[in-house]
Amino acid sequence: MGEYDPSFFRFPLGGADPGEVWLVTSDGRVIGSGGGFTAFQELPRRPLREAAARAAQGESGTTVVPGSLGRQEIVAFAPVSGVGPAGTLGWNVVTAHSVDSVSLPETNARRQGLIAAIVLALTTLVVFGWLWIFVLRPLFRLQSEAERIAYGDLSKNVEVIRYDEIGLIARALERIRVLLVRQRIQGDKPARKRPPVEKES
């Protein structure tokens, strides 16, 4: 018969942050954890229970639990041993860390690749937005104005709002429109009749 204080284990087990850690008995029952737990419950996942069973046999090591990207875990396990009284109790420690939380070359490469992809996507978005606002949209507007003039609609001015190359094209279209309007007005004027010439007798 004995008793133990579960809150006593929080400090030594807290060193596993940001992962999860459990202190289990020889038959895999939880008696301590870095987070909340129910005394003598089973470990929540099968890979953890398998790791606890291996630790109960005196083994220690790590395993990688496969899963989808971002959900892989590194599970470590080891028996509690030593010359103190806890060494003969058959307790074991099981920890679980997300692969993303561990500084590994593969993890760092994947994280750097994700950052590079985000930066590239943002740069592409900014460049395309700039091209759309300052180049493509004004060119599409000039295209519609040129088509309107080509179909004979001279009722509206070609608005010149810029003073760069696109503005030069807009001013040229406006001059063409003005010339066409003048030609149309001159073509609509009735021709003047000449007065009759009197013949000298």
C-alpha cells in the first residue's frame, strides 16, 4: 500500500513541452502527465500504448508514427530506472512530439519550402495586381475606346488621365476622334450654289 501526489510529477514532466508526456505503470496505466489526465486511465492512442509496453520490457527508444502532413508524431519511451525507490516500481515514461515541433533537417527544409512558397505567392499577387491596375486595365479601356471610334461612335471624348505612354495613346485617339468629327461636320454641310453669271450682250 502506498500513495503518491500526482501534482508532484508536473514539474519534472513539464520539461517535455511543447509535446505530451505521460508517466505510466508497468501495465500501461497513467499516473502522471504534463497535462490533465484521469488517474490509471489508458494512454489515448495505440502507438503510445505500444511504446509503453516496450518500455515495460526494459526497452527505450523512439518511433515515428506515420500520418498525413503535419500530423506525424515522434514517440519516445523509456523505463524509470535508478538506485532510488522509484527504480523498482516498474514505471515508464512515454512522450509524443509533433514532427513539426522538432528541429530536424527534413522539417526545416519543409518549413523553408512553405515559407518560400508563401513569399512567392504574395509576390506574384502583388506584381499581378500592379500590372492589372496600372497597365492591363488602362490598355483594355483604350481598346474599347478604339473599337468605339472604329465603329463610328464619336459622341464621347477619349479621357486622358495619365501622362505616360498609355496617356500618349489616349491623346492620339482623341485627336483622331476630333479629326473625324470635323470631317463629318464638313461633309454634312450643303454645298453653296454659285450665283448665275450674266452674259454680256
